Amino acid sequence: KTAALTVKKTINNLESASSYNITLTVPSMAGQNVKIGDKTVALDAAGAASFSVTAGGSVKISGLWVGASYTVTEAAGAWYDTSYSANAAGTISADATVTVTNTYKAGTKSVSVQKVWANDSAAAPAGVTAVVFTLTGKTSTGKTNTITTSLPTNNANKWQGTFALPKYAPDGIEYVYTLAQESVTYNGAAVTAATGTK
């Protein structure tokens, strides 16, 4: 007796890739034929076969032996976490649907910033209390991510800091960041001159 598994793909906060690669492994059926969609496929020596599923789509695998143990897995992506419905591993008993979900994960890119003053000194001129700047991330696909923040407001750290920024856009392309100084707070007023920016 045989049964079928339908593998469904869902995504959260991701921009859909054309397809996602899923692997079904049924060790006791190594070398046996199953039907994946409308194609007959022989499971390899480990009892595995891989296939593509589009976001929001599904693929049916039929001809699986009732009583056989199986797992459904997907290779990890750097910009998303993968989770599975509870029946993504178990024993074939009847027709069932397994859901594989990818959720956007921006990751972290560390960017170091240092303010260099016009007199090439680590010390800010008297009266300076803040340096505000914008870090703008752009990808080759036109996605942007802009963060406005400030350096620690003292001379002890030589006006430098390291910032944890999103690494990946929702389409999986890495951000490249550029820096622009917005203002320096001097004697209580924001001054927008960019002299000494780095």
C-alpha cells in the first residue's frame, strides 16, 4: 500500500525567489521510483530526491510506502530561517501535507565609523556634544535601507563606534553601506557643515 505527501511552500516577509529546493528522504525506499508532480523519479542510494517548489505553491509526491520513515528538509538560506510543520518527519501512514516556511532574517553587518576633526586631533573642539550621521545601504537590485544614528558623545573613545546593521534585503541581496554626516551639535545647535567627515 502507498500514500502521498504534498509539500507546500510559504514565505514570510521575503520577496519570492523563483523556486526553493526541497529534499524528501525515505531511507527504506532507496532506488525505488516515486512520482514527483507528473514525473517519475528514482530515489538515490540514500532514499532521497530533491525538487523545486515555488512560493505559495506545492508539489505532490506519490507512491510512498505506508510504514516507511521519511524526512522533508530544505537547505538553509543566509537571509531566512526555515521552519516545518510537525509532520515534516515521521512515518508514512496516509496522504498528508507538509508545510515548509521561510521567514526573512536580515542578518548583521558590522560597520565601524570614526569622526576625524579638521585639526587631525582625536579631541573634538570645545562645545561639541554630538555627531549625527546617516548610513544608507543599497543593493544591486535597488533595495535601500537608511539608518540615522550618532557617535558616542565623548572624547574617551576618540569619537568612533561600531554599528550592527541589517546585512540582507528581503530578496537575499547584501546591502552595501555609505556614510554621510548629517550634523554636529555645537554649543547646543546643530551645524550641518561636513568638514572632517570620514
